[in-house]
Amino acid sequence: MLNLAHISDLHFGKPYIARLGEALHDTILRMSPDVLVIGGDLTQRAKPREFQAARHFLDRLSGMPHVVVPGNHDVPLYRVLISRLSAVLAGYPALVSMWCH
């Protein structure tokens, strides 16, 4: 039987609470799922430093296979005409290894 863990809405950025994130991280490691599924909203405002924090969180899961589905917070909120409409996923190529391992 495949053991999945599903989390979502980490919101790295202003609302992220480090001690809760660390508790979640430790829980996932203890569960040792076959695959971790992350259902969107890794970031609060799709800023590079928020994606970097999410990447660091995932990298610390010791190579655990994971699938990440971007959420509405993972696309730029502001810069509507430039970023949101014309290059909505422009930030992802640099982080592509984060999305699916």
C-alpha cells in the first residue's frame, strides 16, 4: 500500500510561523511517507525569497519523493498586466527541481 502525506498552504513569507513549520517538518519525517503531496500556496506573494524558503524546507526532507501543485498565492499578486497575465509561471523554471522529485 502506498503511504501518502498531503499538506498545503505553507505560505512561506510574512504569515509563516517557523516553529509550526519545524513541527510539521519533523512530523513528516517521522511519518516517512512514500510520497509527499503539497497542494499549493507554498508562498504568500510569489517572491523569490519565499520560493527559496520553500525549497529549503523540501530539500531538508532527505530526498523524499514529492509532488507540488502551485496555488493562487504562488503567482504574482501585483504587477497584474506584466507578470500575472504574460508570465504567470516565469518564476518556476529556476525552481523546477522543487516541484517534483
